Amino acid sequence: MSARRKLVAGNWKMNGTLAANAELLRAVRAGADTAACDLVICAPFPYLAQTADALLGSTMTWGAQDCSAHAQGAYTGEVSAVMLTDFGCRWVIVGHSERRQYHAESSALVAAKALQVLRAGLTPIVCVGETLAERDARQTLVVVGAQLQAIVDALKEAGQAQWIARVVVAYEPVWAIGTGRTATSAQAQDVHAFIRQLWRGAFAGSADGLRILYGGSVKPGNAAELFAQPDVDGGLIGGASLKADEFLGIAAAAQAVA
Ligand code: PEP
């Protein structure tokens, strides 16, 4: 039993239609049990209003998959964190590996986005994780450490002590995302423990409260073992969040170990 409340967040990525979302949101809402676990849907921008409406009055919350590193202005195509607060957003994923990889997002940019999210009063889910080549080269902790250090440095520079406790970190080994290849629970625990240790070194008082999610091919069948690890506080769920029964199965696994 951990003092940290488990969190299961679905990342729909660039999937969905109005019709498909309506059915998925209805089914997830109907089966959601948030007694011991936060349940979150991160939908594409055009569907956030639909998601907000569908979850209104429920105990589930919702978030975006990205935001701008800027507060406002001449940044065509961008969406600011402040805009998201206008209609009930709670969470924003930043630094997902698909954004680092396909949009060349640096750790400094990811940190700037995280600060925008915090400044707007929202919670950033900051993704970190190594590629297969980096793991094979035994660079996992070096890579994850550097990605996390950028956030730590930005938080220290911002000097807003109250922001630190709001941050959520998601460890997502790139080789496990959408591949069906999950990190073993021991591999996940090793990196999660390292992340907590790094956080303790930087912000001693808030390390025990830091929620660290695991992401990468989490399914109902492997969730319980992953979530039972002492430093795994829930999951960031891609493919399985598009199927209500799978997402609810993963949420049930989080409830069971909470
Ligand atoms: C993700 O997109 O964050 C993710 C973990 O994807 P998947 O669950 O499909 O591996």
C-alpha cells in the first residue's frame, strides 16, 4: 500500500472520430471506478470539448497531449496551456517520445512546456525514456537522468516551490511504446527508483509524493505486476486506452494494488 494515489491516464494519440469517441467515453465512464485511482483521458485537441462534455459530472478528468512552450501570441497552430484551462482541462502530457522523435523536441523545450503547464495551474505528465539502442548501450539511466535534469533545472530556476509537488513523471521506454514489448516489472522498477532518487536529490521533501507512471504496451494482463512495484504509481496507456474493456481492465489492476 503506497501513500501515492495511483493514476491511469489514457493517451489516445492521433486517433478517434466523434462517433467512436462518444461510444468509448460512454463505456469508460460507465465502468470507471475512481475510488482509489485517478482516471484520465488525454484526447486530441479537436475532441477535448467532446471529452469534457462526456465526462462532466463524473469523477474522471481529462487532459491534452501537448501544448505550446509559449503563453500566447504569434505561434500559428499552437495551443497554450492557458487556453486549456478555459474549459476544465487538468493534465497535459509533455515530452512524449513521439514528439521528441518526430518533432525534434529537446529536453529544454519539454521543460519550457512543463513550466507553461504549471504556470497555468495544470499538471504536466512529463515523459522520459530511452531508445533500444540506448538501452543496449547501457545508457538508460544517463538518458533518463538528462531528460529529467532539464525539468529539475527549469523548476529550480522558476523558483516556484509549490509547482514541484504537482509534477507527474512517466517513464516510457521508447522500445516498448506501441510495440507489444513491455519492460519487465524489474526493469521498470529499476528506472522508477532511479527517477525518485534523482528527484530526492533535487527536491528532498517531495520525492515520496512524486507519482511516476510506467508507459509502454501496458495491457490488462501485465498491468497488475507492473503496478505492484513499489515505485510504479500507475500507467500512461496508449493503444489499450482506445478499447474500453482494456482501459478499464488496466484501471481495475491499479485499483487492486492501490
Ligand atoms: C503511449 O503512447 O504513451 C504508450 C505507452 O503507448 P502504448 O501503450 O500503445 O505502448
